[in-house]
Amino acid sequence: MENGEERLSDAELFIRHAGERTDSALGVLYGRYLPMIYGVCLRYLRNEEDAADAVMAIFEEMVTRIGGAEVREFRPWIYTVTKNYCLQQLRRTQREVPFDMADRLAEEGEVTQWLDEKRDGDRLAQLEACMEKLPEKQRVCIEEFFWNGKSYADIAAETRYPLASVKSFLQNGKRNLKLCVEKNGHETD
């Protein structure tokens, strides 16, 4: 990479791209999140070839959209671009959103919003601290769902919690996280 770009933070790469209009900085950013992008595409499209095609199309879309977008944090932004692209593909081909994905969209959207609210990473630190305060069943379900990308059914099978309980633990855990993050956010502002 030119000018040691691989060692720069996401924010530094984005600033470099904005100032110099270097696609190499975008390429480094994209490369960092390529596994996540491919994983999201595969989860939605459920076909390796379609997912690989989507990854390439998303890069092209990112290059054209990023100039006019207000991007505070790259990771939540590229996740949202990826998710929306996949949903458009599913609509175009008149395929249904996979079962459990509609619930996942609602759940992930809110957590991604929390992560995108602060530029300096304070929110992520607050979120991690609040995760430690959750009751174990809520924490386990939140970690498996958001961090490990498991479905409700997968979590129920692994933990042996009833499916309805997994949904409840996720809902209550998300609410408790939100309250904790908001409380801590007001204390540090």
C-alpha cells in the first residue's frame, strides 16, 4: 500500500480519501471489512456465487456513494450499505427475506445505530461495559445473536433455552443495554 495506508485507522483512511480522493485508501478500508461484507451477503443471499458477486457490486457502489454520504464510522455505514444492497437484490429477484432475517434487521439496526452515534469509540466501550452488567442469559443471547451472527433457533439449540425465552432474553437484554448505554452516555457528556 502506498504511504503505509494499511497502518492507518479507519477514520484516517476516510480523511485521506476525502482530502486526496485516493481510491487506495478506500480499498484498504474495504479490505478490512471484506469478511464481514461477504458474511452478510452470504447470510442474506444464501448462495456463495451471489454473495461473491454482491461483494464486488457493493465495492463499486461504495466508491460512488461515499463521496456524498456523511460517514461517521465506516463499519456501521458499510454494514448498512451491504444489508440494503442484499435486500434490494432479494426484492429484484422476488425472493423472500430468509426467515428470522426480518427480526434480525430490527435488532441489528438499533445496535448499529448505538455504535454509530459517537465518533471516538466511547459508545463501543460503554456498550462493552454494559454487556458485563447484563444477566448471564441475556448476555449470552446478545453475544451469540449480534457478535456471532447466530439465529434464534441456533441459540436455542446451543443453550437449550426455549425459543420463546431466547427472544425474550434478546428483547430484554437489548432494552437493558440501551438504558445502560444512555445512562452512561449522559454521565460522560
